[in-house]
Amino acid sequence: MKFNINKKYFFEQLKKISSIIPNSSPNPLYEQILLDCSENQLDLYAINEIMGVKIIVDKNIEINNSGKISVSAKLLLGIVEKINDEKIL
């Protein structure tokens, strides 16, 4: 999976989706964000004990390769927040 995206926009979308993730959970699945990158868009998925949420990111993004990865929400937010460039490659 490879894409270019505006950092500020991506961080905003990550904050939205991570808002449903509980602060502490016995199930590590609830602490993850699934990034599913297709030819046209990036889908972000998160779940908790009650619901699942999907955010479609199809603006401010250029997709080079498709793929999927599940990442800790806290880890991903921390990494994106520390990037100094306006664009994430």
C-alpha cells in the first residue's frame, strides 16, 4: 500500500475514527484502525463493543498501490502528529 495525502486532512480523519476507540479494552481489536487502500480511495475502519465506523478518504489523496493494514490507533496518531511535512508519502 502506497499513497500520498495531506497530513492535516489525514490527521483529522484519524482523530474522527479513533474517537470511537475505547481508552482501555481487554480486546486488542478495539484499539486498531484498519486502513484499506484501493485504486480510488482509502477506507478507515474502527470498531468498539457497540458499533463499527467507516470513513472514506477520497480527497487530498493520491494512491499509488492498493493494500490493507491494521495499526494501533494510538501509534498511528502519534506517528502522523510528529511528521513535519505537509504531505505524507
